[in-house]
Amino acid sequence: MNIPNKLTITRIIMTPIFMAALMIEFPYHYTVALLLFIVASLTDLIDGKLARKYHLVTNFGKFLDPLADKMLTTAAFLGFIQMGIGWQVTWIAFIVLFREFLVSSLRLVAVSSGGKVIAANMWGKCKTVSQMAGIIFALAAYAVIKDFGLTAPLFVQICDITISILFWISAVLCIVSGAIYLFSAKEVVDPDK
């Protein structure tokens, strides 16, 4: 197994640890969750760069890398729902999960109907980056507010608005990238086959 794939597996292993840090209350648990999420997100950046630079792109990596991203971001959104960040997060999580199930299903159909592996495209990568940026900002805001006690009403309100904007941007990118995947895989989704 090459290094990019090992980094991807590391991201998968880190996901439940991140979620536990987010959900289990202990001193500075938001800060710990933030640091774990940042490290896991960096593995996504590094594994892709290494795979392309050293020609280590594999079908295993094409399949597992987006799956690891989905696991990490979904864990964060589910944690935010449990934390009660707001009704918007529930809708955004629904959009994210709907898109992820759609794309995963398309990938499975493509592989089973001819061995075609559908790799992440630019729009999917933009979606992932926007989600990770929004999640990192939300985790940082919670760390500063809850762990370090910066509860000035204006600061909290600015954080809430910024989180909403970042999450809705990622939701729109989810819809756009999902539609592009669906269109690009139209030959494997032929209802007559």
C-alpha cells in the first residue's frame, strides 16, 4: 500500500476519534476536535498531492479518498446537529448526505457495469474544500466561545452568520457537483439497461 492510501486510511481512522472529541464533554474538547479535524483535513490535501506528484494514483485511492472525505465531513455535520447549532445544519446535512448517496451510487453502478472508476472532479473537490473550511470555522468558533469563554454577543452573532454563509455555500456546491456527476455518468444510469 502506498503512502497516499495510508494517509487516506489514517483519515478514516481519525474520523470516529474526531467525533468522540466533539461529542464527549471534557475540558477543551472543542479545541481538541478542531485540531483533530485540521490534521485529518491535511491528510486529504497531502495524499492527493503525493499521489499526483509521484504517479501513485490507484483505483483503490480514487474510491477510498472521496469516501474518507464523506466520512469526516458527515461526522462533523452529525455532531453539529447533535449540538443543536441550528435548523439550517439539519437541512445542509440532508443536502450533503443526499448528494453523497447519489454520487456513491453512481460510482458503484459505474464500477459494476464496466469497471469504470469515477474519480473526484474539480467541483467535487471544491465542495469538499468548502465543507472543510466551514467546519473548521465552526469548530474554531465553538472552541473560542465555549472553551475559552469569548461570549460577547456581537462576536457570537458574527460567528453564527459566518457559519451559516459558509455552510450554505458548501450546500450549493454539493448540489452543483452532484448534478455534474449525474450528467457525466448518464450512460451508466440508462433506465433501459
